[in-house]
Amino acid sequence: MSNNGEPDDHCRGTADGAGGRRGQAERDAVTVEIGYALASAAFVAAVAFGVVAGPALFLDLSRGTVRALVTSGGGLAAAVFALRVATVLFRFHGAGAAAQPSQPGRTRPDS
């Protein structure tokens, strides 16, 4: 740590544990992937909520039934949102390690 409380550059590491600094392209890719995960999760959650709570808008149902549909739709939407974000980000994290060959120009593992 430096005198002003900020960590020194040599103390910072990356997610891969290599100790190097991330390039701008890699940071941009992570930012885009997070944005995609949140946007697609919001869409899927809205569809799930609409499927469960939608009948409450179009059918003449009792107040308790409408409340149950809206509550269960909200719970399902929250669960689907979290699952979608986790799935997209874990898939991105797993693909990042295997997408880059260890030696540039070599495409097969046995070459």
C-alpha cells in the first residue's frame, strides 16, 4: 500500500492469477459480456413474469388468485434472472481460458 491508502500496482492481480495487467480489449469484452448478461436476463425474467402473471390481466379472477399469480411470477422472474446472469457469466469465464491458444499460430493442441 502506498501512503495515501491506495494499493500499489505490483499488488494488483488479475482474475487468472497471472499477476499481469488486463488489456483494454479484455476489459471491454468483460464489460460487454456483463451488459449482455443483464439485458438478456431482464428480457427472460420479463417473459417468465408475463407468462405466470399475465392471466391476472385478462381473466376475471379473485383478488387472492391475482395476488398469488403476481407473487409467484415475481419469484420466478427473480430466480430466472439470477440463473441467466450466472449462466452467461460462467460460460464467458470458461470460454476465456480455452479460446486463446498457448502459442500464437498454433491451432491444434498436439502441434
